[in-house]
Amino acid sequence: MNALARQQYLARQQRLARQQHLALLSISEAQHGLITATQARYLLGSTSAALSLAHSGDWERVSKVLFRRRDSAATFQQRCLAAVLDLGGDTVVSHESALALFARTDAAEAAAEAGGESAAAEFAAEFAAASGEEGSAAAGHRLIHVSSTSTKRRPDALATVHRVARLPDRWRTIHRGIPVAAPALIAMQLFAVQPTATATAIVDDMVARGLVRVIDLEAVVTELGERGRTGTGALRSYLAGRRSGVRGAAAAALGHRFTSLA
């Protein structure tokens, strides 16, 4: 190869490298600073090139199948999406983590305009802080909760995984670019893992702020309750209480505390 041909070859390689770099950045910007090994392999053309990202200085390895851009913000949202991408398959952020995603954005912003935080946003703020959100003083990181149909098990998993037989499209959504359980499913999950009074106050707040509709709560109980999902019994009782106007004393007290914020 003569000098001119070599110069042209190097110029082409540099252009290709720039294009690949821009493509990686474009995808990672849409994914909270993350890119999967599969995406990197497709863009860079080989497994070895994808693996070399961890040594490039611009990226760091999050797991065997996931990379994070070093200059990206280490946010709670990024950790949530990392947990989903790491496991793959039909996986969504769920339970308290899903509540935190919704309440730390939509409900929290609405509550701020009203002069304070809602029950859901307050609970979510505490959970997100315990999960190690950027800027929190939490001593440790709580794993992100996800629900998944995937049977993969990774020793370096980034989440507490709740295995489910299926995740119907109706009960999952995309929020801020992150696959997440739909609010009605989150409500049922909260009744499965939180004290009844706490779950009641939070779901009351979700309903009052339009995050979830009662008709959707009834639908999720009807559809998923037949499969014996944990939390369906408590959610049924909650719905019966709404219809009859009955509330427990603790739930009523919590609800009254946030009435002025609605």
C-alpha cells in the first residue's frame, strides 16, 4: 500500500470511528447514558470491539451485558433502566421503584405547584433516597424492583426480580424512556408489600391526582386476580371500601394529611 492509499484508508477509518462514536452517543442519550453489549456489537461490527468499550475511557461496564457512559448523570432513572436492560426480555420496573419513577416526576411536580408533596411523592422520595439516588445521603443502595418473565439469572443482577408468568401489554407502559409497570399494577403490587394503611393512602393519592383510575384498578383485579397475584385480595378490599365509603382510621388520618395538597 503506497503512502496515498494508506492515508486514504486511515481517513476512512477515522470517519467510520466518528460515525460509530456518534451512533453510540445517540443511543445512550435515549437510554439515560446506557448502551447494551448487543447494541454496541451491532454498531461496532464485532464482539471484541464492543468489549473494548470498557477500556476506552469514555465508558464503564455496569454488568456483563451493559455499559454506562462515564460522563452521564448517575440518576435513579438510570439505575432503573439499567436493571431492566441488564435482565432483558419482558421486564419492567415495578413495585416501590415504579412508584418512585412516577411520583418523583409527574406527581411530585404537581404537588410542588400546590405547595407541598403528596403521599405518593413523599413515600417515593424516601424510597428513591434509600435506593441511592444522586445527591442522597443514603448509606447503602437498595436494589431496584423489577417484574420479569425472563428466566435469566445473573450473579451481578442490578435488581430484586419478581418473576411472573406474563406481563400483558395493558399493564405496562413507557415512562421517561423506561419500561415500567402501569399505575394500576403498581397499586396492586403496593398492597402486596406495604402495610394496608400505607398502601391505601398512596393509592388514594394516585387516584386523586389522576395517576390511576378506579376503573383500571377494578380491571387489573379482574384480569390478574384470577391468576392469584399477591395483593389482589387487599386491593379488592380497598375497592369495596371506596364503594361503601369506609376507610380504616389510620388510612383516613393519612388521607386527611394530604387533602389540602390536592
